Amino acid sequence: MALKAQVIKAQLQIADMDRHHYQDYALHLAQHPSETHERLMIRLLAFMLNASEQLEFARDLSGEGGAELWSQNLHGDIELWVLFGTPDEKWIRKASQQSRQVKIYAYGGRSVPVWWQQNAAALQRYTNLEVWQIADDSVQALGALADRRMELQCSINEGQVWITQGTESVALEPQCLKGTGV
């Protein structure tokens, strides 16, 4: 018998001073049984960094080939396709061909520099691609905030991100490997 995804409820208060976006969100996410708390929180972080009324999580995490986090315009065109971890170049190519902008939030400790070294030259041809690295200590700290019900406050200013839940707080600064932040 297959295990079912766990429903995570997250209340977000986002104050993004870099983009002048101030909004509250009530999200319901599916956490697959094999998904770690760290990966779940990276998905939430990506939502916070790109928050908009059109941004949404995919309904099915197990579906290969689709975006896990994305936004569409009113015509149904994909505006933003977000990938996580250290994706294979074929998925990056597919996302780049099908959307206006692609963002990768790379995490995984020592594997990220190795992945970047192996793929950097090939990824330079994608003009609509941004690659952001999340430091391993930040990923671990975010994972510690994970819970079935979360009330998170997020402040973003000059590329620095502060996420608070109750008395716990995490400060991080994603590093841009490719794209507008380089």
C-alpha cells in the first residue's frame, strides 16, 4: 500500500522590500512521504522569493516533467518555472523552452559546486535561466522550522531573507550563480 502525502498548512506574511511586494498567503502543500523537511522548506522559500497571485505549487509532486512551482499569465503561457536541487540539464532545457523565466534553487551541500562545475558551461546558453544556491547550514536551519502547521513571517531586503516562526528565526542570503544577481 502506497503512503499518502501529508498536507502542510502554511500561513505566510511576506514583506519583500526588494520587489515591493507585501502580501499574506494561506498555502496548502503536499509533502510526499519521501520528501524531507529541508526540501519542503526550500519549496516554501522559493515561493516567498517569487510570491505573486499567479504563483502556485503543482498538484502532483510525483509527476515527472512538470513544474513543481510555477506561474502562468492570463493566456495560459508559463511565466515562471521553478526547479529545485541539482536538476538534470534535460529538465532545464524543457523548462527554458516552455517558459519565459526559469529559476533553480540549488541545495545539497557539497554536491552543488560539483553539479555547477559540470553544468555551468551548458547552462550559459539559457538566457532566461537564473541559478541560486542555498547554503547547507541555511537549508538545515529552514528544515528545523518545518511543521504540519506553520505561521511564517518573511522579510526580504537587499537579497537577505529573514524567516521567523514564533521565537525561531533563520537568516539567509541565496547566492546567485547565474542570472540577474551575478
